[in-house]
Amino acid sequence: MTLRSRLLQAGMNGTRSRKRLTRWQAEFPYHWDADDQVSRRELLRFTVMASGALFAATAGIATLSYLNPLRSAHRQAIAQATDIPAGGVHYFQYPTTEDEAILLHLPDGRFVAYSGRCTHLSCAVYHDQESGNLVCPCHEGVFDSQTGAPLAGPPQRSLPKIALHQEGTTVYAVEEVPQ
Ligand code: FES
């Protein structure tokens, strides 16, 4: 068979197979030679766009937290020391009105404050007068009121501490500090 006749034969076979296109072939009409290039190009474009979007989102979040340091650090009067006897507790919101927090007047006279959000799954923590500990009712998590450290239950991390400052009898929250 000559080269010319072989080419003719190949052309006829190609025409015949093109006529027998299945539905998926009709909907993806790329020649198999171009198929790889198209998918690589699409994949590369998608990867670049996804990386760009992630980078932009990360930069946006970093910028927002840089521009809004008040989120975790600002001075806020929370109580009069004379209103809370030793062993007493005062619930307040800090650093935003959405964030529950707890101020404790410990029996040794010190004031300490913690985020009122459990470090397990964010349930509200309360002060248990009987045990003197901070307790999360959701899964029976227990925190030490002296340090905020987890004592029992599923929580593994300490409650974030809220730094305090006292001027006269006024107690101020000044910053939430992760422990
Ligand atoms: S949410 Fe507090 S122990 Fe689970």
C-alpha cells in the first residue's frame, strides 16, 4: 500500500469515526490532541485564580485586624471594686458587646477576669459558687478560677485572660490575652 493510499484510508476512517460521535463527544468537541492542553490550561488558570483569591482574603483579614486593634484591646470600665465582695463575681461583655466575660474577686483579694467563652466549643462559662471553679454546662468542662486553666472535661486550653487595671475603685478591662 502506497503512502498516498494509506493517508486516504486514514482520512476515511477519521470521517467514519467522526460520524459515530457519542453524546459526550459532541458536548466536549476537543480533538484528543488538544484535550490535554485545554485541561492543563484550565487547571492552571483555576489554580492561579484560587491562589490569588486566598491571598487577597488573607491580606484583607490581616489588614482588618491591623486597622481594628480595638477588637481585643481597649480600655473599658467594667465594675466598681467596692461592689464585688471577695469571692464574688461580675459578668460583663468584652471586648465587644457580643463577648461574654467574667470578673472574679478571688478570696485572696485579687481581681481576675476571663473570657466567658469555653475553649472547647464556645458555650458560656459561669462561676460555680460551691466549687469556686468556672464551669461549662455543655460538656461539664471545668476551669480553675485562679488561672483559667482547664481542670476537667473536654477543654484542653485555658480561658483567655482579660488584663485588668484599677484606678481608685474602678476596675477596667484593657486587653484580652490568649493563654
Ligand atoms: S463547650 Fe464547654 S465543655 Fe464543651
